[in-house]
Amino acid sequence: MSTQSFSTPASFSTLTLPAEQLSNLAELGYAHMTPVQAATLPAILLGQDVRAKAKTGSGKTAAFGIGLLDKIAVGQYVTQALILCPTRELADQVSKELRRLARFTQNIKILTLCGGQPMGPQLDSLVHPPHIVVGTPGRVQEHLRKRTLLLEDLRVLVLDEADRMLDMGFSEAIDDVISYTPPSRQTLLFSATYPEGIARISARVQREPLDVEIDGEDEQNDIEQIFFETTREKRLPLLVAALSHYQPASCVVFCNTKRDCQEVYEALAGQGISVLALHGDLEQRDRDQVLVRFSNRSCRVLVATDVAARGLDIKDLELVVNYELSFDPEVHVHRIGRTGRAGMSGKAISFTTPQEMVRVHALEDYLQLPAKWQTTEKLLASPRVALEPEMVTLCLDGGRKAKIRPGDILGALTGDAGLTAAEVGKIDMFPVHAYVAIRKASAKKALSQLQQGKIKGKNCKVRLLK
């Protein structure tokens, strides 16, 4: 097993990619390869197995996406690539990115197969086999057992966020899925951390993989980390004070348990703070709506557990709060790595009690940096502020299956509704729903016009998410 790393940005033009793909990458704003892309793509394009450690936001999806698209024979209507993800949110995110990367060619069918969704539409889509399947282990396993999904012609298997799949108990399901694939396949394993189980699964399913570890220190230099000592009783009032002090436009608060997550959410909501919770007890549709509202700036604070937030990719996240330190230093680095991206500066604050100081020392040893401490007086002296969002979200009962596109929704809002493009924010499309962010002051007007009007000649039920 070999190890490889790159430190200087390299152009995609140095790779053996079709001119149409290079042009598409340029249009998408991919100027230079990120370290993980530069380290893995040459080997992936050559058909070598790869095991890579890289955190969320490092460009790993494009790394395996560009690589596997190069191996798809569009004229062969069989499933040639499978990407397994731990959560539906991550699977949806990966599918969207793959569709963007696949714009350079015609007729590549990409299908998402995840639990928590009706089987019927998935069975209909599988009548004509997709070239690429992105899914969660359990649902993919279900289709394999029913023989509605066939992997005899699979060329590339990707295990994305492999560490979280192991954390969530998917080890046996992964082994079962792999038993349906040909031994000649290429296997790519991407993970944010390297727990002991990663080496075992790699040894079982990969052949002499290139081993890549991307050092995140340079990215972490843009993140200011501050530690506050407190007590269990004072932790929650300190969080409320910190949010009033920093007044972040977007903030993720990490809790170690679902119970803490729910308690913190209820306490913040009671203080007039725009907040949502993300944990494992939510129904899938509720999880979708939480992520949509947070990413489109209809909510300022997201309280989440580590597993639930996996795959969360929010641009310009201003603040990360460790309500309680993780037991694992690698998980801590992964948490704070969600801020300070793409050349932006970020801030991460952590609360800890004297009883939890052993976790701080473990983190200092891991990062080879001393913790930066501040007293709590400045935070506690901040006047209380009710954090309100700049946007609200409208939900439309009509999505991709109704052939509705984001441009159709934008046209309806800026046409008959009379809104300016600046009043309309992010538009998210799902199979049977669409979500659109509207500036708060324009929400009633937009809701009224959409309820009275039509989109692509069709009436759509519209409601405001609260």
C-alpha cells in the first residue's frame, strides 16, 4: 500500500479527461484540483483502488465523481457505478453533484435509492437500469435481494463517508451489497476519519489501494478556536449568551446525544432564536425540510448530532459551537471543519467542564496546539438578542417528477408575482416537492401570488414552512 500527497494546486487539464469534461469543469468554476483531487484522480483514472482520508468540503465528491464518469459506457444500459452513502442527505448531495459533473455528456442516468422513500417510484425507475446508483446500504441491499437492481456489470464501487457507515452499523449490509458485485470492480473508499474498522473493511474489499491522507492543517488555519470553561448547569445559559454575543448568520451547535440536541433546541426556541434540530428521531421528510431551511438561510441555528449532520455542506458557515466536546479528536476536527472554507475565516467555540478536561488534553495532543482559553464574562455580559432569519421557505407540492425546474419557479415569482430576483433565494428541487427561499418582507406577497397563479400551466399547492 502506497501513500501519496500533493501540496501545489494542479490544473484538471493535466489529466486525461475529454475536452468536453474539461470545458464543463471550467464552467462549474473548477479552476484547480484540491489536494484530495490531485492525490487521487490520476490513480482513479488508471483504474486503481484508492483509500482516502479527507474531511467534508475537501472536494472528494468531485474526485470520485470525475473518475467514475470517465468509465461509464453511455451506450450500455446497465448499472456501472454504485456509490454507497450513510444518509439520504449525503446521497442526495452526491447525486446533485454527479449530475452537474455529467453535463458534458448526454443520456447518463443517475438514480438515488434511499430508505424512507416509497418503493414504487424506485421500482419504476429501475425498469430501465441506471448507469449510476447512489444510495444507502439498506435500501440498495433490499433492491438487490428483489433482483430489481443488478450489479453484474459494475465497474466502480464507492464507499463514501465509510467511517459513518461503520458507526451506523452498516458493516454487514456493505459486505452483503459487495457480494453482488464482480471481483474485477474498482473500489474507492473515502472517509473523514480512520477508525480501526476502516483498515479491516479496506483489507476485505480493496486490492493494493493507493492510501491518501490529506492534512487539513492549512484549512484549519482559517478557523479561530476558543475554549470556555463552564459547568453542566451553566452550559445552556452560556450558549444563549454566546449566540447573542456573536449573532451569527448561520451556526451549527453540536451535541453528543439526541436528548441533549432536543433539549438545547427547545431552550433556544424559547429564547426567540431561529433554531431547528437535526437528529436521528426525525422522519425523512422533516430531515429534508430542516436541511433545506438551514442551507437557504431560513434558519440561523442548527442543533445537531454528529451522525445526523454527516454530509451537511453549508457555504459560509460563520460559527460552530461544540456544546460538549466530542470524545474523539478526529470528530472534533471534522465538526469545526465545516466553517472557514474556501478562503473564508471561521470561528469555533467549545464549552467544557473541569471533569471533561481530559478531552481537551487529547485534542491538544492530536492537533499539536495548545487550547486557546477565554473567560465567560464577556459573553455573559452581552445583551440578549432574538436571532431572526433573513429568509423564509415556501414549499410547493410539485417537483422534478412534475417536470418543474428552478427556472419555472423563479419565472413565476419574478413574473406575475412581481418580485425581483434579489428577493428570491435558493431553490431546492425534490421528486414531488420544491422549496424556495423568499426574503421575509416579501413572503406574504409571494405566497399569495403562487397560490393564485400557475407554474408551467399547473396549479400547485403552496405553504409557508414554520
